[in-house]
Amino acid sequence: MKGGFTLTFFGVRGSYPVPGEGTRRYGGNTSSLLLQAAGRSVILDAGTGIIQAGRLLSARRGTRHPIHIFLTHLHSDHIMGLPFFAPMFDPRAEIVLHYPEQRGHDSRRALEALFLPPYSPITLQGIKARLRFEPLAARDGVAVIDLGSGLEVAHARHDSHPLLGVLIYRVGFAGGRLVYATDVESPEGFGGPIRELGAGADLLVHDAQYFETDYLGNGESPRGPRRGFGHSTVAMAARNAAACRVKRLYLFHYDPTYPDARLDEMLALARKEFRRTFLAREGKSIIIRR
């Protein structure tokens, strides 16, 4: 789209998919976002939401640009949709899978295992697309990848998510900037490279897995404390949005035990601290432009 790019949410829940009556309004699939600009497609995370994104992309045949998938980390709720991503089985498709290198672990082998027995009967030979693996090295500071036509993806590492950390992404095009910060825990707020990455963004998609009572376990919740689990509260998301002076905040990666009605409560709480807060909802598209 000239002068801007489009974000569509395809999966907004955390931990595991939760289809059903209680999640119908906001959606029950796990993390996946699709961004489209200048005929190019960028997908952030490959939870079960990527399945529907793949159907959409497959219906739009004839693209000459590769599909870029950027993974924040390799926990199962962020990669479980990959074997069901339709373009994987289209010989006309080119897919570039960007993933974080994790010390002491072979990330590429872990991703390939999703297609191999005993987990899947597909095998690597069953993948018909031209698939390229691109590791993202763990390093300090912000790194930028140029995808062409003015589309850039920057990333920085956040260490709070057990046990191997997570990548935070910023996608920029035609002056517009989106920051994707899921699976983060920041009681003291963002600092260093993450604060730099988020500063002045047009839109911040931020982990908001918990209510404060569940996070702190102060006696009001039977679930016990969630401190150290690597996820944010609504208040953390709102404070980071305010500190980074972003234009809009979208809460994301909801706890799978929270029905839609509880998400409405989250929104009301967040807006007390950051007025321009919204809830990520499956199927919702947003145009980001300057």
C-alpha cells in the first residue's frame, strides 16, 4: 500500500490455542501477525494463527517476493502452526524463516523437527516451497534487516523470557513503525536497546498476559504468583507504551484462561494509564502510515 502498510492479527492468545464460545470475539489462536507493504509479506511468529494467514497468501497467487517469517523464540505456541502453513507446500513460493540463535541449542534442527517423524509425516522432502533458514545472532544492541522497497525489520534481544530470551521486532515502512514485543516481563520498564527500538512507534503490540492479581499472587487469585514466567501485566504494557511515547498500544498474548469478558476488563484498566489502548483481535486489520 502506497504511503503505509497493513497489519492483520491472525493469532492473539498465549501459551496454547483456546477455541470456543468464551474466546469467539477476540480469537483463540496463538501468536501470528501478517504485515503487507509494497507487495511484500512479513509474518511475525508462527503460532496457530499463521494457518489462516497462509490460506490468505495462497489465495493471492503470483507474488514475486519471498514471504519473510520472523520468529521471536521457539516456544511451541509461537511455532506450532508452521507445518500447516499452506505456502510451504506451493513450489511457486519462496519462504525465508528468520529465527533467533540460542546458545547451546540447534534452533534450525528444532524447527526442521516439526516436519519430521515422530511429530509429523511430512518430512523435509514434503516441503515444496523454496525454504531458506536465516539465523539471527544473539548480540547486544539493535540490528536491522533491509527487505527492499523501503521495508526494514529491526530486532533486539530481551532476556526476561525463560530460559533463552526473546527477540523484539520493529517493522518500518514509509516512515511508519510497528513494534512487536511479546513474551516480555519488565517490572521496571523497558531499558537500553528495547527502549530505543520502541521510541516513538506508531503502534506497539505488547504482551499483556496477566492481571496484576494473577502476576503478584496477592491472595485474591487462586492461581498463585506468575512472577518470573516471562510475561507482562496490563500495567507493564501501559507503562512501556507511555515511556516510549508510542501513538497506539495493542494488548496481545492473552492468558488462555481469560475469556473475552476479562479482556474487556483489561482494556478498561489499561486506558486509565494509556488512553490510546486497544485489544488485538483476530481478523482485525490496521493501516499504519505517517
